[in-house]
Amino acid sequence: MKLTGAVLGTIAHQLPCCGPRRSLPGLHLRGLDNDAQLLAKRDQLRGQLAVARRLEWDVQLLRQRVTSSLERYLSDDELADCRHFVHDKAKLIVGTRRSEK
């Protein structure tokens, strides 16, 4: 995030100030015109998307490893019970989060 701030600060000094001074939430873009703000926000969102994709891939890999370990050590009935428990627990967690909102 510090690097992003430094890059945006450099951009702010190089671009002329043409439009109204508005800043997007989470970004300090004073002095940038609207197009530069949108480009900066786009770059920020692309970075967040890349992090989210990496996290999703890591979770998927971990899920595969856990599943293969469980398949190795549990019988078919125990594995079915474990999957049923995890599925029901996930539904409860999601339900709780929705009710909190």
C-alpha cells in the first residue's frame, strides 16, 4: 500500500489539475483529474482481484489436501459423516453472518 501511495503521489505531481478535486474512498488522490482517479481506482481493484484469486486458489489447494488426507485415514461412512458435518456447519456459519447483517 505504501508503494501505491508513492506512485499516486508521483502521478499527482505530474498531471495537471483540470477537474473538480474529488477523492475516491480509500485513496488520497487530491490534485488528480477524474480520469486519473478512475485509473487509479481501477488499478487498485485489479490488485485486490489478483489477491482474491490467489487466496481462492490457495483455499482450493488446501481443501484438496485435506480431502485426500481424510480419504486416506477414514472409512467411507466416516468420510460421509465428516462431509455432512462440514456442510451443515458451513450453512450455520453463513446463516449466522446473514442474520447479523
